[in-house]
Amino acid sequence: MSEPQIIGCEADGCPVLESGRCLEGFERPAECPHATTSASQGEQKSEVESGHAPDPEESPDVEESESNQSAIELGGGESLTLSQADRLSNRYGGRVVLVAGEFQSGKTTLVAELYGRFLKGSYSGWSFAGSDCLRALDGRYHGTRENSGLTHPDVPRTEDEEMRLVDLRLQQGGKRLPLMLTDIRGELFDGIVEGGPVASLVPLATRADQLVVLIDGKQIASDFKRSVTLAWSKQLIGGLTEAGGVGAGTPTAIVLSKADLVDDEHSQWFAEEAIGLQRLALERGCGPTEIFTVAARPDTSPHEPIDLPPLFNWLTSESTDKAEIRVNDKIEGRSFWRWSAK
Amino acid sequence: MSEAFVDENFGRWMRSVTIVDDEERLGVLKAASEAAEKDLVGRELAVVMAAYGRMDEAILGWLGAHLRAIDDSFVAEGKEEMLKVLAAVAVLGRIVSSEEPDATLCALAVSSADFSGMDAVIAELPQTARSRLVEIGRAVRETQVPAASSYLVKVPPQRKEVNEAGEATGIGQALTDIYSVGQAIKKLATMVDSSVRPALARQLALEEEIEMLWWVISDVDETNVPWSERSGLGRAVAGAVELAVRTRILPEPPSAHALLDKLLGKEAAKERSLAEFATEAAAQKINSLAGQEHALLPIASAYEAINKFATDDDENTWQNAMQNQLKVDPQLKHSLLGGSLQLYRELQIVRLLGE
């Protein structure tokens, strides 16, 4: 039986038509699931001619199909589910940054403003290299911009029940950094603080390459609320580092958000207390733990972030997660021929 | 360092290209990387390039085929980064588990990639290759010989025609003695036979060692030009070539670094660009570098580019060609020792590719 002729391939960039070689490595390209052969095309054609039309009950409604033709849904661009993020990481890699904090502590704002830096070009030596979540990022950032029509910058609340991530791929020279920032509702972290198992509430915790613990500056600025917030943060660090949570050695950032709302006295107070949080994180097994203060989206015009670069540099710093290998290249005695008796 | 190192770290390496924990998938990926590791011969440079983030279609298809052999639903498209990590694991696994030429070639190629300023997708790959190059260089020069005691044979004592009791030695006794002597001779012959190969290997290693040691203390090079009259760059290039000629066993001995360092002396730490190394090599007419064009042979490729494109008035065209085609920066600076060692390694790679 002769080899069916290849007349097309759905795989992007496949050279089968030019060179006869299959991108997937099939020795017989006709066996590739992406290939369109003369035989398969002929089967489809004969089905139509013989009247074997698809079941009318399964056919789309005519009116519906006509109305669909007027609007082309491009799809995509939303935040990623875990399985979508997994597929994307197969293609680009993924450095997962778990952004943890209570409700309205500024988690989504931070992610939105990080994205927003790249709307103006490169930032801190890094350039934007792509995202499959542009719609999600833009939607989160849009409320902060003048052309949103809002009188004050605002970021939509995270509504998703699921674990979701947004990917922000960066590059610096030939180096690529595929950041995947979590976008998780604050209520889930409340559950952890209340003693719920991190493994089931935030299953992504175990995959985190970096941990950001956001502490709401607006709460810290209040004499009545700051102690409660601090206690909550301690519980959060404790809960996230339980079994099934953030892995040992995970670099951690303790970040005071909305720092523009915190006066000097309260900043000083926080700086002293944050050292305790840092110590706690290290005792709980976190990796190198640093303290930052950020105002990702200050209330006062022009609403440009304050003190974002140090945190950004921390996010983009090279991973130290690698095995120690000793190279024994010292000349110890005779380094040429040796013999031993067996 | 052994295969256990790969087993212990495989999950962590795959973590960088997956989000969801999936033990079954991990098993498939591990099995495929092990199969690929055993199938590296003939594609070592291409797989090392993939391990450094520059995967070509052929390697994409090759890795895809190995994965499909285990999971026939696997599709390579859209999994480029994962496949690069798998390529790196295959290279690393081969380097730690073997002393065969393909493992040596991989280790040398990794060293070249570092020199060219490329970044490995697995952070441990460069250090592992450096470590193993030293270990393999030692191991291939070690000779095992049978212990002296294994040459000991027992032969029966010589009998007299008539023993002390006045009994004559019978034919049966004589035959027994002959049999024992025969067994002893057979054993001795086997031991001598098995000593010949180690003796030859020992001789080869000794000759190489003596050649290199005399060479490094000599005041003149092979053309009888005093080393002191050569520039640092000239010594670096000529030294690498002459050491390569004296390297009878691949890969290099662990002391290669020290030998070149001794030759270069105080100049060893001075820096020159890749372009300068290649220009000096062209001036010295190192024919063994000719015909190469690969990012993992940066000095040889620059040498080839100079021969093709450089003129007295134009130093830029060949550099632009190299940057555009191979993505290697000819202006990247290296110490004289680093450049000399790189040239020495490229000559080893060229030799291994030709074998």
C-alpha cells in the first residue's frame, strides 16, 4: 500500500512540506496526528458527498452560527488555572512567586503595577518578553490609569475561587525570566491563619519559588489595628510553612504595602517588628528573608509606585537553588599515570 | 559523582518547567532522559546546545521520539523549555555515568559553552562537567595491574628417580606432576597475557607524562623560538596547540590547567578578546582549526571566519558574521590562561569528532 501523500500540517513551523521531515520526529510523517494527508482529506470529502452529514441534533443552530460569525472571539489572555500554567511552563519555564496577604492588602495592585512598569519600556534593566495573560494584567492595571475614567485609581477585586496565576515573561540580554505571580483571594489566606491546612487551601504553596508576604500599610498606620495585623502576619508565615506548604529554603520577602500611608513613627515601629517576622520566617525554614516597603499605587497623583525597584530586583535575582558541587582540580602529588593492584 | 546525583535532583530540575506535581509524568520524563542519555553518540554538540537553551528541530524531534516511545500521546510542540531541561539532564547523566568518548565530548562541549558566555538551563551542569573532566582525565590514565600475589603459582617439588624409601617414581606420579605443572604454566600465561594491555597503557601514559613535563620546562617551542620572545597571546595559542599534540589520551590530564599556567607565567591573568585569540591563531596558521563553524568551537569558528572574510582593511565583517550566525560575541574578554585552555579543548573536541 503506498504512503499517503502529506498535503498539510497543523504544527506551527513543521518543515514536512518542504523537506519531508516531521517536526515531531515521526519516521513516517503520515502517522503524525498533526498531518493532513490526501487519504484523510478524501475520507472527509466522501462523507459529505455520500450524504453522511453530521447528526442534525448535534449541528449548531443556524441562527446561532450566523450570529457567531459577526463576533470573532479571540480568546485567551485571562489569568491561568494551574493546568494552564503547567502547560505554559512546559514551553517557557516558570518561576512561581506566591503573593500572600490578607484581603485588600494590595496583592493584585502589586502584580498590576509590576506589569504597568513595562508599558513604558524596559524597567530596571529588564524588558517585557511576553505574557499569555495580557487581558488579565491589563484589566487589573486599567483601573489605575487616567483613561479608565475613574476619579481614583482602583483595581478590581480578585473573585476567582481557583488558584490562578498571571505570567509575566521578562528578558535581560540573552537571559529569560518567566515569572508566574499568584493571584489568590485574601480569604484563602484567612483560612490558613485560622488553622486550615495550607496544602488544601493554597496547594500552589508547595510549588512557590519565592514567597512575598504583604502586610497592609493602612492597618500598620492605625494604632488600634497594627498589632492585630502583625499577629495575623505571624500566623500566616507559620501556616504557610507547615507541611504541604512553602518548601524549606524558599526566599521570602516581607513587604509593607501602601507605605505612602504610613508615617515615620509607624514606619519605625514596623521596621522593628519586621525583624521579628524575618526571624520567624527563618526559624520556620524559609530561605534568605528580606524586608521591603512599597507603595505600589499611592493615593496621591501621579499614582506612580514608590520604592518598587528593590522589591523588583529581589524578584528578578538569580536563583540560588542549586546543588553544591566541588571540583577537585588540585594537583595532589603525581597527576599523570597511576597504577593500582587489583 | 554518580547517577544518584541525577536521581536526587531530577525532580527539582523538572520543577522549573512544570507547575503541577505529577509523579506519573515525572516517571515518563525520567525514563525518556535515560534513554536519550544512552543515545547521544553522533549528536553530542547539538544536545549540549539544547542544554544551553538553543535547541534545533532535529533535537526537538529526537527528544520527542524518545518521549513517545514511552508515552505515545506525547506531543513535543509547546514543550520547548521542558525538552531543553531534558536535554541537559541527558547530557549531565551521560557525563556522570560514563568515561566513554561521547561523555568526554559532552563535558568538553559544556566547557566551551561556558567560555562562549552561554547559560545552562540546569545550573549544576557547568560545574559537573568541570568536575568530571578532571575525574575522567585521571581515570583514563589509571592502570590496574594484577597484584603480585596473583602471579604466584605452585609447582610440585622435583621427584627423584627413587625415593628415600627405595621406591621408584611411578608413571602415575609423573603424570600427576606434569598435570600440576601444566596448570601452573597455564595460569602464569593467562596472567602475563592480561598484563600486556595494562603495560602498554602504562607505557603510553608514561610517555605522555614525560613529554608534557619536558615540554613545560623547555625554554623553546617546537619551532625553536624561545618562549620568552613570544608575546603572552602568542604563547597562549602556541602553547595550547603544542600541548594538544602531546596529549595522547583524551580527555586532557588533570594537570593541563597547571601546565598552561606555568607556560604563561605572569601573563596568565591578562585579558584578551576572542577576536584577538582567533587573529593570533590565524597568524600562526593553525590548520587543525580549519573548517569549523559551531558556537561550541568559538575560537575555531572565529579562525574560519577570519580566513573567509577578514582583510587588512576590514576587521568588522567577520565579527558581524560570527555574531549573527553563531550568536557568539567576538569581543568577549578572557584571561590568556582561559583562552589557551579553551583552544586546547577545542582541539580535543575536533579530534574526538574526527574519530
